[in-house]
Amino acid sequence: MSDLKLDVNIAPMRPMQGAPAQGPGDDPMWSPMSATLIYGQRDAILVDTQVTFAQVDALSDWIDSFNRRLVGIYVTHGHSDHWIGLGRLKERFPDAAAWARPKVHERAVFEATNPGLSAYWQGIFPNEVPTSPVLPERLDDTSIDLEGSELQIIDIGQGDTADSTVMHVPSIAAVVGGDVVYNQVHMMTAETDENARGDWISNLDRIAALDPSIVVSGHNRVGAPFLPTTIAESQQYLRDFSRIVNETETVEDIVSAMLELHGDRDNPRVVWHCAREAVKNRHAA
Ligand SMILES: [Zn+2]
């Protein structure tokens, strides 16, 4: 058994194609993305893949710099931004397996085959993402061995999407949190209502109970340290969002109240998007 190490590749926030801004901060931007390498003496496992061809190529060069054999790529949840890079990665690392838990796999298949969703990814990153993405394989285990150390998979449930997972690496007290934990980036609440956000907050308690010293977020600001304090910060953000949606009327009011409390986070486009969805769902209810 060797001591594992962990390092994180972050693709910075960048412009995407999208509907014009409705107000300040609403310019179409994609949040910073993380991919995490966990490695021993010889072998390495990657968690999540980056999105665009250029991001994946930079990620592949970065992986090469560790001089380890990439044996597997683990996908935390079904949103395409966390696995759509698999095909291009596997061109560089053909021997690496690609793994997703059954419900994550199911969601990935849906994202890859649903015409609306595929059009969405093509639309925001034209010519920068594959038209027929390579899918991960189903992983039936909740444990992955890396040179005698265990990487534990937790089917945690609600994060920014349902059926999310996180990876716990007990030997180094690390959690790779996918989109359950956010670090200095606005949180994507558009797939949640107040109840789902309550589940999400409880799931963050489950991560805190693991007592990690390293917590990597799927969307992690460049340079922001991987601190466990991001768990409580994420919970506070979700509580604030639910309260503000209940207390305020318009999209603009939700956005300005959220930015007053959390204006130092990356990518306010996300708040605008989530506020629009919250108002739309309120009217639908
Ligand atoms: Zn994401």
C-alpha cells in the first residue's frame, strides 16, 4: 500500500454561446471546472473530464506530466460537463477504463441521446464538444482499489442534479465532491426546488461527517484552496437561495439579493439562470 497523492486541474471560467444578458453579470459564461488526479507510485485515477477539446487536451498534457499510468476515469454525476470529454481523453489514454455508477450512467445516456440536451451542448460550445460523445461504463462496485488503497464511492443523491456521487479517499482524508460542493462559484440550483435543496443540504452534512481535510468541488474557482469550509459555505448559499426565492418577487430582485450576499463568487450568469428557473417554476406551481 502506497501513500496516495491528489492534485487538481482547473479549467478557468470562459465565455460560451447563449441568450444575451438580461442585466449586469448575465453574460453567457461557463463556470470553472475541476478534474482531480489521485495517484500512487505507478498508477493514477482521474475524477471527471473537463468539457471542450482544448480543455481536455490541456488536461491530458497535465496528466502526462505526472508520469503515472492512467488506469481509470471516474464520473461523479450525469451532467455532460463532467464526462463529455471522455472520448478525447481515451484517444490519449486508450487503456483507461471509464466508470459511472448505474444511475449516473443512466443520466449520461439520457444526456447523450436526448435531442434537446445534445442540441444544448452543441449550441453553447459549437465545434468544441463531440457530437456523439463516448459514454462511461457502468460501475457496479462502490470501491476502487488504487495500489492497495481504497477509493470509496458514495451514492449520495441530490447535489446540483439528482443521483450524484462523491468520492471519498480515507487514506488522505479527501473528498472529491463533484457538484455537491461548490467552491467560490455560484451554485446551479436550477434542477432543484426547496425540498430538493433541503436534501442537498443534508447530503453536505454527510460529507462533513467524513471529516475531510481536502474537499474538491466540481466547480472550483482557480486558486481557491480545497478547504472543508466550502461544505458549510455551500449549505449557507442554498439556504439563502431558498429564503430569497420565497421573499422576493422578480428575477432581478432574486439576483440582486443573492449578489449582495454572495457577490464574490464566480459566474453570476448562473444566478440569473437559476432565478429565471425559480420564477418560472413558481408560476407553474
Ligand atoms: Zn457541473
